Amino acid sequence: MSLIEQAAKRLEQLRQAGVELPEESVSTPVISKASPQKNEATPSQAPESARRPPIKETPPEPGPSRPASISPQIVLDLEAISASGLLTPNADRSRLADEFRVVKRPLIANAMGRGTTPVPNGNLIMVTSALPGEGKSFSAINLAISIAMELDNTVMLVDADVARPSVLNMLGLPPAKGLLDVLEANSVDISGVLMRTNIEKLSILPSGTPHPRATELLASETMIALLDDMASRYNDRIIVFDSPPLLLTTEARVLASHMGQVVVVVNAENTSQAAVKQALATIESCPLKMMLLNQVRSSQADTYGYGYGYGYGYGHEK
Ligand SMILES: Nc1ncnc2c1ncn2[C@@H]1O[C@H](COP(=O)(O)OP(=O)(O)O)[C@@H](O)[C@H]1O
Ligand SMILES: [Mg+2]
């Protein structure tokens, strides 16, 4: 069965189970299961810390054109990131890159006000799912890198899954200050903890110093005010939020209600229909939702090396 057929079938099952999928105009792209490349230098049995690529920090370039407060540049080890199965800008044309090209198009159009209707705070894009382990972080990182590869778009990737942060670790970076520090102390400004990276158009806002009331901080008035501030202060940027799951706690729904666009990752094999249904019900009021079917396996795709497919299945002709 092709990926398109698999996706269409899965969506049909969900619909028959009474899951109200987002409007028919919204396509449901598919992300296939990416396999990490074998790399002698990074054996899978090595401890996490040993697998981390080395970090280099370069000081901001001197010169009158740069404001003094600009954050240091973090050098991402793009080879190691690519070997771990994530997308990188210099990777050859790959299935993953092609799939994320499809995912990002409508999101960018809405963020830039080029969609059919204007979207308030359209540049705030939340990536969430029903439960942990469905590929939120994987999708958020790939989406951010994919958008950063565009000529016109600058991206900020925010690790807002404050209870289970993983963005820095997945990118081979050590813990750093970030969102929680900004929320906790009025004296810390985003610009002070934002990391510029060697992917020129990508900056990262880590989740920050662990805090016993992290989830309360995430759903606080301060966070909501911060979101509005970010949407306007960085209105030339697309801000991608890796977020907590919708069904375990309530902060994700609070966040979702302040986002311009919400991407709901559905694990093609493991997410139950009931979970998808419940998760969508929690974000009923969000105007723009996109479902992303993740970890679709395709034997065909493996055979041909590419052979990806897109699930325009719901309400659309292929
Ligand atoms: N499409 C995919 N291909 C390969 N690995 C994936 C894919 N989606 C998720 N993973 C892996 O599955 C694990 C769980 O995904 P993650 O993004 O951390 O989930 P979540 O953030 O929803 O808890 C991670 O190790 C991630 O790299
Ligand atoms: Mg995660």
C-alpha cells in the first residue's frame, strides 16, 4: 500500500470513529519514519553524553552594525544532527526534506498573511500531540530547520515542553538558560537567552533552568503576555513551539488558545482514535489546525530510496 493510501485509510478510520478532523481545506501531510544513519563515530550504545557533538561558541562579531546585546552563536554539528535522522540544510535532497517542504508551505503562507484569510498571530506555530512520544520534538525541529532553509523566512524554535524538554539534547547541545528563566525573573529578557546558530536563519529559545512550577509558569499570564510580545516583537519571524502533549496536563491547551496555528502530530501506528478525538476536542477553539501523520512506514519508499507520499486523503482528491 502506498503512503498516500495508508494515510487516506488511517484518516478514514479516524473519521469513521467520529473524529472531527480539521476543515477539509487543510491537507494532512505525512512524515515517514526516518532511519538514523549509521556512523562509526556515534555508536548507538554510547552514553548520551558521549554521543553529543562538541559545542563551539563563537563570540558575536565585532563591528558597529551589531547591537551589543546580541546573543552568542552556537555551532550546531550538522553532520551529527543529520546522522541522528534529523533534517539539515546541507543534506542532499531527501524524503524527509521533501515531506517537510509540503508541511511548511501552508504554515508559512498563513504566517506571512498569504493564506486565504488573515490569521491573527499566524507567525506563532505550536507543534503538539495527544500524548508523549508521538514525534512533537522531531517534527518541531525539522519544521524549524526546513523553514530556516527558505530565503525569506527567519525562525525561532522555542522548547516549550518545559516538563520534558528535549530540543537542545536532540541537537547535541548542553542545557542552557531560556524560557523558564524569562518567565521566572522579570530581569531576564528573551534576547539575552536566545541562541543564534550556524544555520543562519535559525535561533533557539531553550526551555531553560528546570523549575518546580514549570508547568504553572507555562500557563501563566506572564507567558500569555510574552506570546503577544513575541508575536509582535518578532513579527518578521516564524516562531515554532515544541509543546507539551494535550492530554496529560492542561498547559498545552492554554498555550494552543494563544497560537495562530496548531500542528497536531499523530503517530500513524500508535495514537488511538479516542486519543486523537480527545486531543482535537481540547483545541476546538483554535482556528487553524493541521494534522501531521508521523512515522508512516513504507516498504516501497525503502525500496526506491525516496518514494514518499502525501496524505491529502481527507476530503480531497489525491
Ligand atoms: N518520523 C520519524 N522518523 C524517525 N524517528 C522519529 C520520527 N518521529 C519521531 N521519531 C523519534 O521518536 C522518538 C520520540 O519522538 P519525540 O519527537 O521525542 O516525541 P515527543 O516530542 O512527542 O515526545 C524520538 O527519538 C524521535 O527522534
Ligand atoms: Mg518532545
